[in-house]
Amino acid sequence: MAGSEPHIAHLDMDAFYASVELLRYPELRGKPVVIGGGQRHQPAEYVDPLTHDVVRTFTTLRGYAGRGVITTATYEARALGLHSAMGMMKAAALAPDAILLPVDFDAYRHYSRLFKNAVRAIAPRIEDRGIDEIYIDVTDAVFTAAAEPSDAPLRALAQSIKDAVRAATGLSCSIGIAPNKLLAKIASDLDKPDGLTIIGDGDLERRIWPLPARRINGIGPKSAARLETYGIRTIGDLARTEHAFLVETFGRAHGQWMHDAAHGHDARPVVTHSEPQSISRETTFDRDLSATRDRERLSAIFTELCAGVGDDLQRKGYAGRTIGVKLRYDNFATVTRVHTIDEPTQAVDVIRRAAGECLKRVDLTRRIRLIGVRVGGLAPADGTREAREPEPDRATASLFD
């Protein structure tokens, strides 16, 4: 590969949430584990009276009742047909002995910061795409004096990034490197887990075209199903489809994009900095909650969400004026309400108070399955009020009256 060509890497942590949990519970390595349970699924610990060792017991999916869904799963669980977004009751029918663990987003965010900092120390041009994946522009980080084009410098750089991530976190990642973001993302998934894949000259037809069309990021289940009705199953099929047909069938913009993507074209740059528009947290309950009968629990959850958003704002250095709440009822209807305050804030008590004002404008007679808190209208937090925890008694007493 010539040194003047662009080189974009996509780094994807392997089964990230599950892998973080395996650091905490190494005895579960090699076993099918799913993440997605509530706190009632925390492992129990006791001290063996004979050996004085700490022994843990874990919840399994057997007998699970509820509407929870899997957030992620270990590769052993995936081999049994379990995957993210699958309903836990369906998963229990497929693999009743799989271990069930609750989510711990604070831990996942901690390890996310660790792996991203480790990468930045080697290749600082990073586009943050979420808690477990990033794009890296490694074009300027690669140098080779070889007379002939070679993948060796790219492979060495990618391996050094993988080693740094493992040293910082104890976790593995997969990296794909290609001339653009679209191909790099596909490549990072080709040799998981712990993969290192480089897509170069001649690899488009050999490695990319045989893949299902849905492997292109942006072609979802509905588009893939529609493509199949025309006999277009693989990326190669899509590449061989007439441009005019795609434009006529899927519209000018989407048809053109499909044509370009199938031929490996993607001009999007790696965006190293972008201002967030909002910061939010939400939670879905294991069972529908009543604002009357479950008032204390709802109050505690609501206050915790406000505190979490305030913590995120402080950590990222932003403050906001538009505070909103989101409720999803037992009939799946969703409502949102917003309240705008005079000055930007990251203070938990201010967020909590404004969010409480929003709640006064929603129907609290129906049972609730999800609640969320959002702060928008963000700006850098210069001279805003110091955030502080709300007074628990006052907060609980004022919510869901």
C-alpha cells in the first residue's frame, strides 16, 4: 500500500460489556454469559466456612420472567444463538443455563475512557463513535522506507494499538484498516475476536463483495429484505446492479449511496471533534411501575438519572439550559416534555428541579415502563454553578405527588 494513500482504522472492542464483566468475574471465562439483567441479578457472595474462600453464585436465564432484553453476550453465548436486543425470555428458552449479569454502565464508561486514552497516546486523530468503538486516521502515523508497497508498517501500528489497549484495560479489540471509514468498519468485524484486518488493493472483490449486503453500515433489515426481493443478496450483487435501477427503486440519494458503498467509495473524513447536542440517561424497568404504588422506587430512580446526567455534564465539561424528561407507558406510547431555565447548568439539584417541573405536565395515572432525563442546549461549562447532589428527602417527597 502506498504511503500517500489514506489509511482509516476502525477499532471495535470485543463483546465490550461482557468482557468488562469477565475481568470482574474471571471464573465465567469460557461460559455463555449475557448482560442485561437488573440489579436483582447481582451475583451473591459468601465465604466458605472450610476454605475461607469467597464463593460466588450466579443467576441463570432458567425460569426468567420479564421483558428485559440482552444488551450484549459473550461469544460462547452467541454460539448458542443469543445476541443483543433479543428478549431475555426467548434467550432463556434457547439457553436456560446461560449466566445472567446486570449492566454496569459506570464500569463500562471507565474502561471506555481507558482504551481511548491508550489509543490517543499512539494515534491522536480519533473520531469517537460510542462507548466501544472509534475511527482512527492513521495516514500520518505510518511511515515506511520500503522500496515496495507493504502492509507491514500498518500491521505493526495496528498491533501496537491493540497491545496498548490490552495493557490499559486487560481487554481485546479488533481493528480493520482500509482506505475509508465504510470499508474499515466492515473489516473490523471480519476476524473477530482479537482481529487485525487490512483491506487493500484487490481485496474489495475478494473479501467484501461475498458478504451479505446488510454488512454495509446503513443497510438495515428492511432495506436488506427489499434488496433480496430483487435477487440482491451480497455486496457484490449490489455492485453489479445497474446504477439507474438503484436510483429508480430506492430514490436518487439512497440509490446513489448504495451504488457508491458497494464499490467501496466513502469520502467521509474522520471527525476528531464535534460538540454534543445533548446528554441523557434513561432506564427501562423489569416490570411496569405505578406512580402511586411504586412512588418511592420511581423517585429514587429519577433522582439517580438526574445525578447521572449531572455527572456526565461535569465530566465532559458542558452545561445546558433545556431539561427534558421522557416516559414510555405500558401501552408503549412515549411522551416527552422540556423545560428551559435561565442559565446553563450542570448542577444536579437544578436539573432535578427542572425535570420535576416537566413531570407535572405528563399523565402519571398509567403504569410506566421507561423513564429518561435529558439536558440539551449545551455549551462549554465556564463559570456555571458547581453541581451538587439533591437532598434525598426533599427530592423523594416532591416526585410523583
